Amino acid sequence: MKKKRVGIFTLVAVTLAILVAVLKDFNLAEVPDQVMMIVRWSLALILVFYAYTRKNLTTWILVCMALGIFVGIDYPHVAIALQPLSKGFIKLVKTIVGPILFATLVYGIAGHNDLKQVGRMGWKSLVYFYSATTIALFIGLAAINISQAGVGVDISHIPQTELPKPAVDPADASILAQLPENVHWLYKTLSFFRNVFPENVAKAVYDAQVLQIVIFSVLFGIGLAMLDEKKKKPLLDFCESLAETMFKFTNLIMYFAPIGVGAAMAYTVGHMGVDILKNLFMLVATLYLALIAFLLIVLLPIALYLRIPILKFVNAIKEPVSIAFATTSSDAALPKAMSAMEKFGVPRKIVSFVIPTGYSFNLDGTTLYLSLASIFVAQAAGMHLSFGQQLLIVFTLMISSKGVAAIPRASLIILIATADQFGLPTFIIAAILGVDELMDMARTSVNVIGNCLATVVIAKWEGEFNENPEEIQSV
């Protein structure tokens, strides 16, 4: 009851503060700057007390985001001095990239040797997964190019050393100088494919070269899957343990997230001004619209084509989807999703294969978000990416996103690694994390919807979907 009263009091305080800010911003009333400052910091105290009573990491992240905004507005020099905290958080996240990609991909490939046992179901699932996630990537790409949510962010005050650019190999520059311009594209394309193969896997991990790590992990996983069970088991167990350890490591790092997010927001607002908040909320709106478009343009037509009863399907998945929305974790919804699909009429052997595999290969909402957020970072940095460069980013995400763990904010790892790969500034990603919770709820829900629908698609494709599961349950 006490928490409820504190929540209501906080909601009233936030509403009043927003009302005062609107009156000032739209010149509806004369509000002195000193009064606005008092309003902000009074609200800050109330928010801190609210977060203390809630004792919830998500609440602390959102509250620290607000505190960072207030520091950036009122004490810009202090805000800029906080930058090492946000950079430290980003560096911590980067340490996860190599191990978590290697462990999840190798275990996902070598651990699913039942792909041979289920035969057709295996390749049908992968074809469907890659088709759905590829369409999701392109919808995200189209949405951010239409909304231009990142355009207009002022980064003129940021030292250029913070905006890394991809290094050009002198050998490549020398060869390009000898070639006519009409074949430059061919050499650059082949050079890209040359560079995805790791010369030294340890160096690839050190440099967070996502594609090189992915290629090595895929080949390693295939090789491991070809061994007999006795020789395969020790390495498979190691990869499983490494993946679980990195998930726990990610959770530990996220306890530092409130400080990292608060410092990032303070630094961002202190450097760029409060106008960047408009861009961030435009990003949130763009993601929600893009996810809705994906549901209506892709998943709904698939369901209609296969004659899946829409209302019955929605009723079956509403509980796991609501769990995913509230917890921002696909894993939390896994048991309910599997039992719901069995009750819906999908055989257990298909549910037990498709949903766990889909959690590695069919994260529609996450892949859409990654393409959208990557281009947002480039737009915010004022970096013009050609259509060809955007396609390379999509191609990279098409592969690397398959290693995203189904845990809250794990997509941040892939986003930072991809940004590094293409020379995009990572400090903007730290600012995105401030509103990431709002986006994570939606994209995780779409992940669960997509995987639930995938089980029905494969069951229909295999001719094993039971149209009347109630009859079997009643027997």
C-alpha cells in the first residue's frame, strides 16, 4: 500500500513538472529559469525516493536517465566531466561481445544435432527464420530512413577523435589507384568478403570484429557437430557453461547501467542540448510504428494465408506476450509460450524444437530494432551512409543478430559491436540506452509473437497441425 501511495505521489509530481515545462516552452506563462530549476531538482528528489522504494533496476535506470538530463541542463560542465562513467560502461559491455557470440553460436549449432533427426523440419525452420528476420531488418531500415529520427542532432561540440572512422588498408588504396573507377565496386565488395575471415581469432575478439567472430564460430560449431558424442560433449558443455556465465556477467554489468545511463544522458544533454531528447523519442515512436508495420505486413498475412484462426491465436499467446512485455525477457515467457502452443494444436516435438531454436535464430523484433538503431546512430553523428553501406550493415546484422541472447538489453552488445565495425560513435548508443527499456518491451513482445507463429507455420508445413486440440485433451 505504501508503494502504491508513493507511486501515485510520484505520478502527480511528474505530471505537474511536465505541465510547468509545457507552459514555459510554449510561452503560455512566464516561468523564471530559477523556478524551473527548483521544479527539476524537487522532482529529482521525489524520483530518487520512488526508485528507493521500488528497489528495481529498470526503475533506477529510468530515474538516473532523468537525473542525467537535469544535470545536463543545469550543470553542463559537470555533465561533460561525467563522460568517463558512460565510456566505462560501454567498455564493460564490449568485453562480452566475443565470448557471448562464440558460445551462443557454437552451442546453438553443435547442440542442435537433432537437426539431422527432424530432417525437413530443421531446414524449413531455418528458411522461415531467415526470411522473417531479413524482412524485419529491411522494414527497420526503411522506417528510420523515412522518419530520419537521428537527423538534426548537433555534434559540432564533440571532438572528432570521438567519431572513429573505418581504417583504409594502404594495400587496398594502392590497388584501387591502379584500377579504373568502374570496377572499384567489385574490388571493394570482394575485399569485404575477404575481411570477414579471421586471420587470428584472438585478435578478432580483441577488436570486436563481429563478422569474423561469427564466421569462426559457425565453422567451429559445424566442425564440432560432426564429431561423435564422446569427443563433442566436453566442448559442448564448455560452450554451454560459457554462454550461461556470460549471461550472468551481462546481468552483473547491468547493475552499473543506471550510473552509465545517467552519465551518458548528462554528457549528451550537456554537449548537444536538450533537443536530442526529441530525437530519442522520435526513435522510440519509429520503432513502435515499424514493429506494428511488421505485424500487419508480414505476420498477419502469413497467418491469414495459412488460415490460422487469428482471434484464437491472439487469445492463446496473450499471456506469454504480456509476460515478455512486462519483463523485457523472451526467456521469462518461454514456458508459457511452449504450453500455449501445445494447447493451440502444435505437436510437442515441433514446439520443443522450433521455439528454442527460434530464440537464437528468429528474434524478429530485435533484428528490426538493430537495423533501425544502427542507422539512427549514423544519422545522429552526421555520417551519410550510402544504400550500399546500409546493406552491408544489414548483412552483418543478418548474421550477428542470430547470436543475441534472449535476455534484457542483450541486443546492446550486438549494436555496439556493429557500430565499432562500421566506425559509428558508441557514445550515442549509451544515450539510446536511456530509452531502451521502452523499446525493449515492444521488440521482446514481437519476438515472442514471431516464435509462437513460427511453430504453427512449421506444423502446418509438415501437415501435423491439429485443428481441434480440445478434442484430444478431452479424450
